[in-house]
Amino acid sequence: MAKENRVLAIDVGADSLKMAEFTYTANGGMVMDKFAFRRIDVPIEGEEEPPTFAEIYNSMLAEYGFTAKSVRLSLSVQSAFLRLSKLPAIMGSTGAIAKVVEYEAKQTVPYAMNEIEWDYQLLLHQWEESRDVTDADGNIERVTESKEEYEALFTAMKTDNITPYTDAVLDSGKRVESVTIAPVALYNAASASNQINGEECVMLLNIGSRATSLIIADGKRVFLRSIPIAGYTITSQIAKEFSIKISEAEDLKRRYGFVALGGAYEEPESELAAMISKISRNVMTRLHGEISRSINVWRSTHGGRQPGRVLLAGGGSTMTYVPEFFNEKLRIDVQYLNTFAVTAIGSGVEKDELQSTALTVQELLGTALEAMPNLPVSISLLPRAIRKQHELDRRKPYLYASSAILIVCLLFTAVAIRSLRGFNEERVKRVQAEVSKAEAKQREINALMGELNSNKGGYESLRNYITQRNQWGVVMNELNRLTPDTMWYTMIEGLAEPPPAPNADGSSPDEQNSNSGSGDGESRDGVQAQLTKVSAISEIKYLRLRGCTLILAPNATLQEQGFKESLKDNPIFESADFRDRRVVPGTNLTGFDMIVKLRNPIKK
């Protein structure tokens, strides 16, 4: 049974628009309730543009009163890409098949994959292969083996060639269910009407306005090809031959056109008709050449059988003597295709109009069959945006059900929360009483902690005082320990900042007339050296050491450098630098002025 109860099938040809509304019956059949046919003028350069598809479509909707919400589209094969490809033995992986077909698509279609809509159908190719086998006794036996392989019938079309039609349908408030191409729809209609079967190889030839669709049906296999030679080719040749407009040439073709017979025959009395018939035969001969090449490709490349019968369809096949021409050229039986057995005709259909266009509306029947299950070939070029919307619509019932379940759960939760509310309020009261007791205890603890911190602060102050009091002695003892026996100090001064650099003559800026080598109060004991200029500062960061070194002592200079390095390596002193070093006149002494930085300042 069909997926929908009622559907509007639309077949968009190169020069006509066919629309029909179908109702599907419970026993799997369908009825054509309404039918409409409208010819579309082909755009001609330099002439006024004809109405667009959307304008013609909306006009036909209003005129014929089509009410079906579901729409299935069939588009001309003229702008489609077709390919039949053999697949390697990877049938166990659907993903691998899709990758192979996508690779074929990239090789076939000259556009990026995100610019096209494409689909494929897997076809099973079965055949028997015979070979000679020699047994152990040397006897030759003929063995026949059944073999099979899969082929992919690939179809693609640029998205921009599809959306003008789907957008017009969507704008009218209807839902686009599928988009297929005319040859696929025609093949499905011929299969459903038993015009083709798996026992013979049949060729369907749909001669349209701008292109001819060649379909070879061989068992379950299908070969498609679009040939750009059709009725319009004859019209354009007539216009060129007589130097007239396309519209005038089309009128002449309809009035006088037929395909001239081969061999000796009596020409018509009208010279105009004779010329048109010869033009028509020349075009049909070109078409026959393309058909023959297609058959050769089918047989040589795909191992297909020779078609044993031809079924004609399309407006271009209505020209007089077309069946006789192909019968003469192909040497096989040629008949007209009739697929109306797949549908019943309702009382609302104008039968005269339907009969006059019977050969051009058979794709329309195949388009309506897209709603039926188990089609021989099911290929849909529905744009990605519409497919996503369909997927969203499909999930809506589950979304609504989930929302309803969520609401019920929330209601149960609300009832449970309300029933527990009283119990929780009692618990809160009890907890608040305990919290009040705990807060009172916390305040007592905070008061005790404040008293403890106050006492601890006094203790830390005394401890720091004692530590600072002893720090100066520690510094002096360590300095005395590191000082060599050949060195002594004349002054040790505590500073908050390092003093300025000495003058050019070596004297300090604040002691222009003093002599750093003065021996007054000199002593060899470092801790008993004269202490001078202890400024009223709160923190001592640097020590200024002035003293002398005995020159006659061996390695006196090395001892001074070693003293300097030992100060740097000591944990009490951070750095030591000599600011001035010079010989004291008239003595064997060298006076020095050194700045030592403490790692930990001494607070006074």
C-alpha cells in the first residue's frame, strides 16, 4: 500500500508541465482523479521571457483545484548525470559501497559534492559461465557456474536545477516527498504495467523535446543514457533551413512533419512537407547512430544482451513513421509504450485531453508510483534541506511523547515535593535550633581566639626584639671569623642605602679631607675596631667596611679576593664589593673601602 492516501504527481518536461492527482486504494491500486497539461514555451534568445514554473504551477493549482498536500516531482533528464558502474566484491560493507559510489560521483560530475544532489540504486547482475574441466582420468567435462555481481546506477543533478521547483511547491503550502528523473519514473511505470519483464531485454526510447532518454531493461539490470537529440533538434533544423523563427518552425513541424521512409517511395505532393520529412529523417538518423553506440557500450562494457524489442514514448515519437524508421534501422520489433494499466481513470479527468497527450504523460504515472513500496528503481534527488526537515518532522511525534512523559514526571515530582515539604520544615526547625547553639559556641571560640592572638602578638614582638638584639652580634662574630689575619678594620658603618660612588681622587663625597688609611685607634682585632657614623636609621641593609691590609703578607691580593668571595657564599651576607683600594703613603699597608649587603636587614 502507498505511503500517502493522496498525492500530487508533477512531471516537469522541457516544453510541458503535467500534473495529476492520485488516490491510493486499500488493495494497492491507484486512481487518477484529476489531470492537467500545460505547454511551456521554450526560452528563445531575443524574445520575451515565458512565464516561470512557479507562475504556471500556481495557475494550474488554482484552475484545477488540486488539494493533495503531498507532492512528488519528476524532472527532465537533460541536466542530470547518469552512470552505471560495476562494484568490487565489498558487498558486506554498506559504508564501503557508499564510498565507492561517491568516488564515481566525483569522477562523473564536474561540480563539488556540496553543490549536487545524488543517489544510487544497487542492481544485481547474474549470469552463467561455462568452462571445461579435466578430471583425473583425462576426461573433459563441461561445467556451468552461476555468478553474480552488483552494479550501482548513479544519478546526480545540481541543486540549483532542483530548488526552483521544490521552492515553488513549498511556497504553495505543500510537502515535497521525492524528486526523481523522468527515465527512472518511466522505467518504474513500464515495470508496474508488465511492459517489461526479466525474460527479455527491452529498450525504452523516450523522445522528448530537448533530449531522448534511452533505457535498456535487461532482467533486474538497468542502463540509462540521455541523448541530446530530440524533437527540438528537428525544429531548430527547420528554422535554420527556412530562416524562420522557432515558433514558426514548430508549427510547420506539427502540420507537415513526418519521417521520410528509406528506399524508393513516392514523395508527397507538397514540396514543403518533402523537405521537412528529409530534415526529420536526417535528425532521426543521427539519433539512431547514438542509439547504436549506446547499445554497443551496453554490450561490450557491461556484458548486456541485445535488445529484442523497442517501446517508444514521448512527444517526439508521435511524428508519423517514427516506429517504421526505427524498425527499419534496428531490425527489431518497435511498439508504443502503454503504462495506463497501472492506474484507474477517475470521472474528474478529461479523457480527450489525456488521450491526446498519452505518450507524454507516462513519466507522470511512474512519478505517482514513487509512493508505492518495492519499486524496481528508487532514486530520490530531494535537496538536503528538505530531507533534514523531513527527518525533523519524523521525529516530532517522539518529541511530543517525550515532552508529555516529562510533564507527567514533573507532576509526580511536584506532588512528592509537596508531601515532603511539611516533614522538611520540621527538620529545618530542629536544625536551626542546633545551629543557634553552635553559633553561640562559635562566638565563645572566636572571643578566646582573639585573646590568644593578642597574647601571641605580644609574644612575637618580644621574640623579634630578642632576635634583633642578638643579630648584630651574630653579624660581627661571623665577620670576625671570615676576616684574614692580615686585614683589620678602622671603621664599620651600618647603612640603609649604599653610599654614592667615590670621587675621582678616591675620597668619599662626605669626607673630602679624611684619610682612609688613618691609624688612629687601629687594632688587629675586628670586633674591637672603631665604629663610626652609625646614622639614626631604623633598618641596616648594608655594612661599610674600611680598613687596611698588610702588603708584605704573601698573596695579600688573593686573600682580599678570597675574603670577598667568602662573604658572598656566607648565608648572612648577600654581596661584597670593593669601592676603593690604594696604598697608604709611607707604609706597607693597603687601605680599602668595602660595601657588604646583608641578606636579612638588622632592625634597630
